[in-house]
Amino acid sequence: MLPCGPDSMEQNKLQLAPYHRFTVEGRTYVVDIDRFRCARLDARTAAFLAAWESDPHVQAADDVRNSLVKTGLLAKDRGKIQPDGTDRLERDRRSAAGWLAGDSARTTSLCLMVAQECNMACVYCYGSAGTYGGGGLMPAETARRSVDWLISHSGDNRDLIVIFFGGEPLLNLPVIRRTVDYAKRMGEQMGKTFSFSVTTNASLADEAAIDFLRANQFEIIISFDGTQVAQNRQRPFKDGGPSYAAVVPRIKQLLSVFPKACGRATLYGDTEPGEVLAALKEIGFRNCHLVPASGCLLTDAPSEEALFRRDRERADYLRREAAAYVAAVKRRDRAEAAQLLKDGELFRITSIGVSPFFVRRLFFCGVGRTYLAVDVDGSLYPCHRFVGMKEYLLGSISEAADPPRSLFHESPVIISEECRQCWLKYVCGGGCTYGNIASSGRPFGTDPAFCRQYRQMMETLLDAAAQLTGEDREFLYQNNVVARPKCPLDF
Ligand code: SF4
Ligand code: SF4
């Protein structure tokens, strides 16, 4: 007989680990939030959880209890489950303090805004037509001193990255050439190895530019919106003229030398992601990245309704891609599975599909810590998107002292109440800091559009990963589609 009375009522209450429950096309899952483990639920357990969420005194039948123990939500021994993840976040914060004080948080990537000018006038540009409120080309001397600054602020880190950015960086190719030569020479002297990256609209990538980029093994990112209609409408030249016909031959030439160059398309308005991806592939991109324009930054900001519609379309698209990936694995189509993983966000499926997350993320990116940006005048900013925002100016490459970065040593997932309550708090890192500020006005606020998309994406990927069997995963490892986890006990 069950005990009764108020104390016994409390005792009888089922204590479950914090979890997130979701359903995709009739399949219901729970994520154990603290361990980030996902399990599919049978119908009875799913129904029980739905009932328990409105009445925690509801009793579980034995089979449901067993199923909850298997998922890890219910401890075999009472009292072993933490009521929430607060302690864990606090532990993470303390261990991050050590890391943030050491060399691993020193700057290793520096973005040089070599041209705050652009020959295009993209409708969604966040940088005031590439000028970032300033304009001009970076002098060679500023670029050279930026390299010196990076070396002297990189601590013991040997591998350093210089990113050439704009505007359109190839407008200042002579300075890029001199900077690369200088960085390589200084790297040899100072025991550092430099690698280089450029993000370009491809319009100025002539044969000489491509030869130089090839000789210095650049990583190439090409901003290009895929279809003729989208490119001409969203990325016209500065005089308003269409750019598609001018850039496509340049892109093809770049791809013949850099087959792994990434095609970065911005999804804007009613652009259909599937069409954009097909167009990118048609041109020859093997590596594609589709990014929605962030609505909060646009002068013609879309309505909430339009944003929701776009989210739904994007979620549907991602779901179709995930289903295609699972189908390709099931029919043992290596090429198709590998291709689908390369085409955007699906690559995350590998980290979910083959192992749980080991490293809990306190930060979304390296902004203000391992990654900084320098404008044409040598002013330092937390990242390229902050350039020109005087309230986020961190200092200058002329100053020897480390710039004040305490703001960027705080993690949104610890500070923000929204993040602390979110089931993705250990894996998201709190989103893009710039997006958070643009959307909420606070670095530790959140961007609802980002959160919506991130949660949709994670549910889709977890659903796809859960459909892969041990044999499916073995096929992926053996065919080098994804790397085999280092520990045989993983997953
Ligand atoms: S999805 Fe949003 S609320 Fe959740 S952790 Fe990320 S930024 Fe925070
Ligand atoms: S803050 Fe946002 S824009 Fe800046 S580096 Fe991070 S993710 Fe990119």
C-alpha cells in the first residue's frame, strides 16, 4: 500500500533529471539536458511524461519506470539526480576562469578590414555598404603593424590566422600581398605559422589574384547568393547593375583552383534554400553554407509573421535534407551522404550522430577573446561585425597593453536567464554576441530568431541521428564519411 499524507505525497513525487521533450513526425524524444543524451520514447512513456508535466504526483507503471531509468532521467537510487543544472554551470564558470587567464584565450585570429569599401551594394549588408560607417583602404603600414600586434598578443600559440575582410578585400590586393609576405617572414623569425583566409564577392578575382591566393594556400569564402534572380536582386553592383553574369565566370575559375572554396549564400526575402543550394552546386561548389540574413539588422526589417514563415520554411528544408541524409546512409550511398554533410548545417549531425557532446560550450565563437578585428585605421574591435561601433571599441594596435575584454570573458549561458532555462544551454554557447546586441540591446540578451532556428535545427538533427543504427554508423566510419570516435565506449 502506498504511504499517504503531505510528506508521503512529496516522497511519492517522481524526481526526474531536467529534460526536454519533443516530437518530430510522430517520433517523441527526450534530451537529458545535463548530459545532452537523446533517447526515443515509446508511446506509454511519452504519454506518461506529458501527464507528469502537469501533475508531478502522477505515478508511473513499472515498464514506464524502467524506460525512464534507461533514458537516464530517473535514477535507480533516489536522490541521485540534481534538481537543475545550476551547479554544473557554476563549475563550468570556474573552470573557464582558468582557461580565460591562460594562453588558450589569447588572440590567434585577426580579421583585417583591408577595404572598408565595396563595389557591390548588397541589400542586407550590415556594414553600411561595406564602409562600416568609415570607409577607405587600410594602408600597408597599418596591416604590417596588425601582424606585429597579433604575434605579440598570441602568447604561446603557434598557429595564427589572418583573415582579409571588407567591404570587398580584393579592392586592396596590393596591401594583402605585402601583408602576407610580411607575416610569413615574421612568422619564421618568431616561431609562428600563419594561414590566410579571404571572404570575397569574386568580382575582382582575376588570374593574377587567383595565382597569388593559390601560392599562399588561402582559404576562400565566396559570398554569392546562388540563383541569378537572388544574386541580381540582392547583390547588385554599386551602380545598381546586375552582378550574376560578371561573377559566375570568376567563381568558376576560382573553383577550378580551390575546389573546396566555400559558397556562402545569404537567404533573404522569399529565397528558397533548396533552389539556392541546387544553383550553387550547378556552378560547381562542393562546400556550401546557407545563412539567413538576420532580420533585426535590416532597415526594412521583416514582420514577425514573415520571420516565422521563413523559420518554418527553413525548418522544412532542413528536415528534408536530414531525411535525405538518413536515406542515403540506409542505402549505403557514401557519396550522397558525404555530400549532404558538406552542404551546410547538416555537418552537425556527425557530432550528434556519432557521439554525445563532450565539451560543453560556454561561448558561441571566439569574439573578443581568440578573435578580434582591426579597422582601416588600426582600431581594435571584438569582431568584424562590431567595426565602427565606437561603444565596442577595444583599443588600437598602437597600444601594447592587452585590450580590455572582461565583457567577453562572461558567458551568456551563465548570465542570461533565458539561456539558463534553455535545454541547449550546454551546447549553444549563447549565440552570436553581435546578434544578441542587435536584437535585444544587451550582449547577454538573446536573439529570439536565432534561438528559434537553433532549437529547430537541433531537434531535426537529433531526430536524424537517432534513426541511425550501430551498423549505419559503422558504415559511416569505414567509408570516412565521419571520423570514428576516439573512445570505443562513446555513444
Ligand atoms: S538557444 Fe538561445 S536561449 Fe538557448 S542557450 Fe542558445 S542563445 Fe541561450
Ligand atoms: S559575435 Fe557573431 S558575428 Fe562576431 S564572430 Fe561571433 S558569431 Fe561571428
